[in-house]
Amino acid sequence: MLLLSSVLLWSFSPLPPGYQVAVLKYRGGGDYYANPTSVPNLVKFVNKTLNMNIDTDVPYIDVGSPEITNYPWVHMTGHGNVVFNSSDISNLRSYLIGGGFLHISDNYGMDIFIRRELKKVFPELDLVELPFGHPIYHQTFSFPKGLPKIHEHDNKPPQGFGLFWKGRLIVFYDYECDLGDGWEDYDVHKDSEETRTKALRMGANILQYVLMGQDAK
């Protein structure tokens, strides 16, 4: 009887999280901490809708920390300056070449800075705009016109850019979109339910693409 109870207890105990994701901490004065509810909300959404098992604890990880390799997906946001030192550059390059993934969401005002710093990390690569047919837009949720427009910014069309290493997408950069703001608690920006849902679904696609393979649907 005791053995049976132990087996039943084990059978219905929740499985430990399969992955943990993080938010990138960087120098330069930009507010890397801008959207504190953003990624935790996305994690809750994908765990519920896609039956993922991502740890709901989302830490900040320094761009120069060797522990960045513990996180297969790292999110970066902010409004202003970004500066990577030589150690940061070497560490981030190794992380991305080794299988890591960086999602950057321009919270408005970081575009010129992040482009400059990415060029230091990968001088041989250029950001390219992803076509609307790219698999990242067609996972569980389909976005036939690419990124949804979440916040106005300069009222330009949203664009999704990528860096590719030997054919593998290692960086995805959403510009004039602001997915991260769309993932925040309702009270932060008071975005409509429709807007927040679009943002969360696109974020879910990104995580699914990275963690479950590009052909996962």
C-alpha cells in the first residue's frame, strides 16, 4: 500500500521545467530592465497554449557571463544605448555560434546602437529582413504578413531582421513592432486584448521555432 501510494504520488507530481530563458543585461545606459512582466507573461502563455514546460522564473543574465549558455533563448530590450566590451563580444559570439539564440525587441530608440554592437560581434554578417514566408512566422500561429504592429513608434511598418550563421538563424530583431511591450501586463500600456494576443502569439512562434525546431507546428 505504501509502495502504491509512492508510485501514485510520483505519477502525478509535476515534471521539472524543461528549459529556462533569460533577459540580457548589458552596459551603455540603456534600460535592459524596461519590461519586467514581459518575458514571464510570454512564458506563462506558451506553457498554457503550446504545452511547453519552461521555467516561470526568468532571470537577468549579463552578456559577458559564461552562464549565458544555460539559456537556449535570451531576450533583449531597451530604449537607448548599448555597449559591448571585448569580453561581452567574445562571450556573446561563442554563445550564438554554439547554439544559443538572441531575440531583440526594440523598445524604441535602440536601433542605431544595437546595429553597431551586433556588427562588433559578427563583423562578417549583416542583418537581413526575413521574408514573410520564413518559418518563424508560421509555427502554431500564422502571420502571413510578418510581424504584427504593436506600438506606433515612428509609424513605420514593422520589420523582422535576422543574423544567420551557416544557415541557422541566431538573432531575430523586431523593429518598429515592440513585441516586448505587447507581452507586458495590461495595466502597463493598456493595449487591447487583440493587440496583446497578437504579440503573445508571435512571441510563442519565436520560442517554438527556437526550442522545438523550425518545422514544429
